[in-house]
Amino acid sequence: MSIAKVGDVRARSRTFSATERDFQMLEAITRYHGTSKSAAITGLIRKEFWRIFPHGTDSVPPDQGAKVNHE
């Protein structure tokens, strides 16, 4: 029996729908950066989330020790 560590964060597979053009753009980005499609999508989501919510939200607080600008 395995016991999950406290704070253990595991990725889960998910699916998404996209037009053929959007999918081709995603493939071009991943080739350019040498990453997977999942990594590209996740990175873009994180950048946009922290741009919009620099102090986090009620359900997604900043990571412990993160430098948060309080301007």
C-alpha cells in the first residue's frame, strides 16, 4: 500500500478540443521550444493566471516563499 505524501501534486491526463489550426499552432510552439503539448499549455496557463491574479485567488494562493509585489 502506498501513502501519498503531504502536499503531493500529481498531474492527471485531460483532453481538450481545438480547431485544426489551433492544434497546428500548438505543435509549432512545442517544436520551437522542444517541449510537450501538455507542458506548453500548462506554461501558458500559469503565465496568464499570475499576470491576471498576481496575489493569487482564494482557492489558488501564491506558493510559499513566492515574491509577491504589493503595489
